[in-house]
Amino acid sequence: MEILIIVLIVFYIAIFYFLKMRPEKQRKKEQEEMKRSLNPGDPVTMIDGIVGNVCAVKEKTIVIETGADRVRLEYATWAIMNKGAAVDQAAN
């Protein structure tokens, strides 16, 4: 009986790891790689919904240009939601 309880606990921990923790680590790794690969001219969407193109990439911040009047805003890199094709859909 005691062995069964231990096996069940190990089983639940393994299920929790593979269903919750591992996918979260992979998403976090993909986000970090995306932020490192930003270049001037890349379209991005910020977490507050602002869509623009990257003008400059600094160590902990980026400068984006939005709209036809070319307003430039400086954001922390953690505020980037996504880049690329998803931005095109948000702009339409």
C-alpha cells in the first residue's frame, strides 16, 4: 500500500511537469530568443497593443516607430508581445 502511494505521488509530479512546467519553459525560451533576434525594421506588437516597427535596439530597451506621423516610443524589452506576421493581422 505504501509503495502504491509513493508511485502515485511520483506519477502526479511527472504529469504536472510534462503538462505545466515543461511547456512554460519552452515558451519562455522562445520569447527570449525572439527578443534577442530583433533588428531595426522588424514589426512588433507591444503588450499594451501598440503596433510599430523597431528603430533601435538597446541592451534593455527598444525604440519603436508608430503610425504615419512617425512617433517614436522607447519600451523595455519585456514589453514585447510578438513580432512578424501576427503584427500584420493586428494592423488590419
